[in-house]
Amino acid sequence: MWSAKIDGPNYRIDNQIISDGFFNKMYPFELNSLTLGEIQNNSFYPNSFKYISESKKKTKSIELNFNKNGFVDDYKILPAPESLYVDSFEDIKLEKSFIDPISQLFQYFLFQTTLNRTIIDGRRIYDLKSDIIKGKKFDYIESINFQGDTSGLKITFPYYLSLWKEPNDDFNYMEYIDIYYSKFDNTNIPVQIVIKTKRVKVFLNLSSYNIIN
């Protein structure tokens, strides 16, 4: 569930992911995140990104604060990573301008653009590459009163690095993400998101939406 509020140049995005059904039996999981930032020239610039995730094995808490140029000013990670990795990240964060994953996804949804900033979610960093692909035609979807063609966007990952693991122990299983979107009340909203990993292909279908003002 995503909830985005845009007030002038300022935005707030609340995100909640909860495993359900078959996935919940295999791997119960819940994640809640909050992103605050500003929109300038159709680009999202986060001020802060926070999330807490809970699984059967552990609870993780991440807080990242950005300056106006996209550099990470400060951060808090629990459980705390080993000092070896922290020292490495201190060097990395001085060299790169970042954006959080939720801000970048909404920038894709609304404007289909990227500034080629590196994504950071607190656990890993990665670059995204977007390409326009052929859209899909959907039969009538009653819950969102939609029928017809969509536009398509494919996202791939040319660069990936885990911040708190040895490279030999870390693997990027993501192959691509396809986003099929259409205009609802003059706003681009994904009708379907397809996530392809080396193990599975997951289809996320829009079930409802509400646009206020």
C-alpha cells in the first residue's frame, strides 16, 4: 500500500508491504517506510527515508537523512553493521549523490524520468536503467474501473553493491521490473508491476486507488 501526499513542492510517501496468503506461510514479513522530500523540476529530492522491517528471523531499522544535493548527511542502522563496512560506506557516501527507492519509483510513476542518481535503501546501493517497452492491453478491471491499453517501462540494474556484506557472500537476484501504467484523473498510476528475479516472477496488480485534489 502506497500513500503519497504532495503539498506544493513538499511530498510525503508512506509505504507498507505485508506478506499474505502462501507467501505469508513461507515467509511472514512486514515493512513500513516513510519518505519526506521536495519536488523540483519534476524530480524527487528526499530529505529523509526511514523504514522498519520485521520477519520471522529479525527486525531491521534504517534511517537516512539527505542534504539538498542528495548526499547522505547522517544515518542510523539497527542492528549496527560491523565497523569494517561502516568505514567503507563513509568513503562511498562522500562520492555519490543518492535517492531512496520509493522517491525514484514515484518519479518513474509520475514523470517517467531519472537523474541517474544511485539508489540507497540503507542495506544496499544500486543504479537503475529505464527503457520504454511495449505496453499491455488489460481486460476490464472492476475494482479500478479500467479497461484498455497501458504504457510500459522496464527497469534493470546495471550496478549493485551490498553495503554490509562481503561481495562473495552477496548476490543480486533481481533481473528486471516492468511497470505498466495509465492515466487516472490526469495522473500516471501503475496498473501492473512485474518483478522478475532469478527464482520467480511476481505480478503486482493495482486493486484500488484514490486521488484527492
